[in-house]
Amino acid sequence: MTEEVDYYEILEISRDADKSEIKRAYRKMAKKYHPDKNDGDKEAEHMFKLCNEAYQVLSDDEKRAIYDRYGKAGLEGQMGSAGGFGGFDDLSSIFEEMFGFSGGSRAKRAKERDKYPLDLGIEMEITFEEAVFGCEKTIDYTFKTSCKSCKGTGAKDGKLEPCRTCDGQGQVYLRQGFMTFSQTCPDCHGEGMKIAQKCSECKGKGYIEEKSSITIDIPKGIDTGNRLRVAGAGNISKHGRRGDLYVTFRVQEDKHFVRNGNDVYIEIPVFFTQAVMGDTLTIPSLRGELELKLDIGTRDKQQFVFKGEGVEDVHGHGKGDLIAQIKITYPKSLNSEQKELLQKLQDSFGVEESKPHESFLESAIDKVKSWFK
């Protein structure tokens, strides 16, 4: 579920701010809300995340253009990973400038850095009925917490050693002709430090997994792909900060109703005589029964719309519609009496009305014959 935020308001800038203004504003807000300066303040921690998110979007011309036109919803699918946004090299340089990181402190940073993201995502399947009317669900899940034995490093007694491949630089250099290229060290993955001996407690992972359960309220109108954020229920860092849990929903299909956004479709089988003569039917809806009045000569696949009888919008913006679509059915076999009655009925309409194909086919045949004269 997309959180409604305004990135420009988060950074306290105007919508026409240039990149230098965006960068200055980000530095100011990041300093203000940084967790190291707001120990235990969950609201400050959340604002710090939003500041990072806002900077990653507004500092990228392409992402900013999408956001300005479609809002945060337009960026869905690009926000799941760090690599999706870009701009992290710039963020790193800002943090180095703000908090005094330098190339000579790789060992310290390797020890300080968590080996997993703090935010945690899981998927939950719910029934069609639960999605339409909302419900309360208990989730059993597993989260990560830093290994106390190795202080989250994955190394026995927390001891790391410089990577021999890159000599502790985190980068390796390749020469091609007169050009030199650098890339992240494949052995230490840019850390510059490696585990000397694996921690026996966590097997070198730097974290252990714990089981937990939490009860959440699922709002009415939730749909497949929607996300619900549970603050402070994610993974735990080595400094005790905890990320958020994001629950992504998958809604089961229903036997009778088909959902499209907030609208719901139902197929109503109608015998051909009912369609010809018109009839009044009682049909099911999400909240009870409705009366469907068929027109005389109702067509196959004709739709009847019941306003406000669909799914309640998850954001509280009213309800969708129920659309009843007609499926005309015909007898699979006829006895002699039924054939005779139908023949009499057909004859009673006269040739022109009961056999409209004859004049059409005669005209078409004459046209085709003229092609070969």
C-alpha cells in the first residue's frame, strides 16, 4: 500500500528547486532526523527514511519527472531495492561529509554495517471475502537480529582482516591499454575487510533468525499487490534499531464474483425464453440480494450496472459497482412437442422477421456472382 507523502514537503523545498537546493535541503533534514542524534525516537527514524527516499527520487531527473506527473504510485516496482533508484554514490559521499567517514575507516564501517536490510517484506494470501470486508489476521514470520557473539560481523570475536585481493581498498583496478578501470572487489564486495575465522554462533552470517507473530488489521478493499506497513516489526540492527515489516497481499479468486479494481462482475445464466420475453430475477450481490429486470430481447453478454454495489475503496473513496453480465443458455435437446411449438412461434412472426438471413444471403450471393461475369 503506497504511503501518501509529498517529497517536496519532506525536504521543505519548492517544486521548482534545482539539484543544489535539493542536496542542501537533504543534508539539513538528514542531520536533523539521523538516528544517532535521535536515539529511540521512532518518528525521527521514520522521517530519516522518508528524507532518504525523497532525495533518491528528486535528485534523479527521470524519477523526479515520473513523480511530478504521477506521484509516488508511478514509482511502484522501482522502490523495492537500493539499486532501483540510483544516486547512492551521492548519498554515500554526503554521509562521509556529514559524519566523518573516510577511506581509512573501512574496517570500522565493515564492523558497523549490518549484513541485511532492516525492512522486511512478506507475502500473505487472503480470501476474496476477507479482502472485501476486511479482517484481523495473525502473521507468523521470521526476522533477523544481529549476532551478539560476533557483534554482527560474522567473524569470530568480531575480528576482521584486510582483503588480500584489493589490499583493503574495496576496489580492484584493471588496465586496458592506456585506460584504467575500477570495479568493486569480488572477494570482499567492496568492504575492504574479510572474515578471518567464521563465528560459530551464526556460521559467518552475522545474524541469527528469530520467530515472531503479530496481529494486523486488514482494511476493507485490499487487493492483490497492495502493501501494508507495520512499523517497528522488521529486522533489528546491531545498534538495536528496528526496521518495518511490509505485508504484500495476494487475494484468492472467488467462484462467482470477478474483481476489477473496485468493480465486481458476476455472470448470470438466462434461458433464451427469459431473454426474449423479459423477466425479473433475484441475483446475489456482495451484501445480499438484488433485483435484476431483464429487457424484452435481452442480448447475450448484455451488462446491467448496479451503482455502489461493488468493493469499498481501500482509501475510503466510496464503492465500486456490481456489473451483472448476461449469458444466454439454450436447450440441449428438443422433443417433438417442443419443436412443433417453436415452429409455430417462428411462423407467427412472418418470413421477413423470423428468417432475416434469407434476404441477406440472396443479396450476398448475387454480389459474388457478379464478380465472375
